[in-house]
Amino acid sequence: MITKRKLLSLLGSAVLLSGWTSAPAAAKDAVKIAFIGPLSGGNSAPGLGGRNSATLAVQQRNADANAKYTYELVTYDDECKPNVGIQVATKAASDNSIVAGVTHYCSAVGIATVDTYARFGLPVVVWGAILPEITYGNDYKEVHRVNGTMINEGKLAAEFLTKRGYKKFVMIHDTTDYGKGQFKYFSEYLKPTGGEILATFPVSPDQQDFTAELTKIKELKPDVILVGGLTPLGVRLRSQMDRVGVQAQFAGVSGIMTAGYIEGAGAASEGTISFHNGVPLSKYAEGQAFQEAYTKAGFREDPDAYGPFAYSAANLIMDAIEKVGPDRKKVKAELNGTKGYKALVGEINFDDHRQNIMSANVYVAQGGKWVYWPDSDYAAGKKKLAKD
């Protein structure tokens, strides 16, 4: 009969012979990074696309056997509301287990939260908000941005539209910091072009009926209506123009360049012009690989225009952590010195305010999607914009 001691001895010998006694691979330390954006409400399309893109970056890093750490993305919904943004920013920044954050699509939220990140010492990389003051209005070493600003987009908007012969403009902008910034920069860059703003209409971002404003605009007969607001405002304005009988080219910068705008405005979206700091995925060296990986991951929502920036921001943060470890101060210092970083959206170079240097591009709504202007039927002369 085999005794218990003999059985254990035999099992031990078998384990030794099979090599099972070799030490298992050490578990990697887990590191948390935050994602903050609008995951609900009228601006959820870019928020969900950004979240999915950052999630993809984390999934790919965790599948990399050479990564030093395992990463966890902690997501927060800022609802595109400054008060909610401050609440979730405080929650993330006060959680010492979170090392850094991929933060904000909405500029009104982005500018409202910079003090919070500085106070708690949480390094963040903005992935979508374009108000210049988020980086240029302070000297917070914690705040970085991989996307461009409305300076780039406003300048291009003024130059492109006036070169097409449009000279008379009406601007409708929301009363948030974002909308006021749009008016400030567009009007500043319009002056040297010879264009003229006939009237400006500041409106609440939640305003539903624009009959009064559009009736006045109809009398002014502008060449262009430029909206300084986000997708919900753009949808309501464009949808109501035809009902009032306003004949003008409709345009806006990247705040309306979302899948939600085309879906919401429907056929009326056709021919809308927008200006965005990114280029189409097909123009990026790794764009096709990103799209294939995104599709394979099974995300239901489109990455939208700013998804590639959220993806790039997440990778930039993880690369910094891989280099210096999960320490907020060290990660902040590493991010501050970013030069020549190869990202999905191209080379990232931070200036002295930790702002990536970029140029803007023109897009047009065509056939139910946003099309890069040089590749569009409008640029080829096959289709005409309003007033052409």
C-alpha cells in the first residue's frame, strides 16, 4: 500500500522531472488611468468614440508581453457640463491610484477643470477640447493637449470661406466659453480677409427654437451662417433654416464634425463645411491598422473625428509610465518634454504650454458622411455649395 508520505514523494519527483517547479511569471503591477468625456447626452457620439479608442489603446498595451504594467481605464461621464466635469475631475484627481488622465471633448468642461488637475497634481492629456485657454490661459504643468485649437480652425475657416468668394457672414454662437472663443478667433482672423460679420447672435446651448434669429438673418441675406457651438446646436439650426427659408452656406468648426450632426440634420446636412485639426484615418500611416483593430474589437460606435486623438493621448501616457513608472510627478515631467513622439495622429511636439502644434483641414458633409475636402465632389466641381 502506498502511504500518504510515499505518494507525496512520488508526486514531488514527477513535478521535478516535468519542470513544473519553475517559478511562475511574476504578475505585473496594475496601473489606473482615467478617461473623461461626454458619454451621454447630445454630445455622446465623440465621447463614446473617444472612450472606445482609449480602451483599444489599453487593450493593445495589455496584450503586449513587453509592457511593464497592466493598465486599467477608469471612465467618467462629464456630460459636456462644466459642473459635472468638475465633480468627476475631482473624483479622478483625488484618487491616488489614478496616475494620469485622458480628458475632455467639450471646451467648457476642459477650461472649468484645469484648476482641479493642477491642485491635485494629476497630469492629463486633453484629447478633444479646442479652446486655446485650456493650455495657453495658464501655466499648469499638469495640462497637456494632443489635438489642436480653435486658433488653427478659426484661421482656416476665415481664409477658406473668403477665398471661395463668401464675404458676408452671420455668426450664431453659444454663450459658453467655447462659443465665445469661436466668435473671438473667427472674427479676429476674418478682418484681414476682407470679410464682414453682419450680425452676431449669442444663444443658449440649450435653445430649441431659432425662428426669431433666422427671420432676422433671412433679411440680412448673408453668404454664410457660421455656428459657434456643438452638434446639438448645429443640428437644430441647420434643420430650421429651410423651414424659415434662409438661403446661405452653413459652416462650423470641429464642434459639429460628428456622426451625430449628420444623423441629426439628415439630408439637410449635405454641403455643410467644417474645419478640423485632424486628417482622415486613411491619411495617417497607421490609420488602416487602427481602423481594423477598432473594428475587430467590436465597438458599436464609430471612433468619430477625435477618437484617434484619444487613442494617441492614452498611448502617450502609457509610454511615459512605462519609462518613468506610475508616479504622477515623474509622468508629468516626462509628458512636459514631449518632442518628436510618433503617434497615430502624427508627430506630437509640445510647445512651452504643452500644446501640440498642428494645422487644420477642411471637410464637407457629402453623401451622409464627412469627406476630406480635397477628395470631395465639391472640390472637384461635381457638386456646388450654397451660393456658389
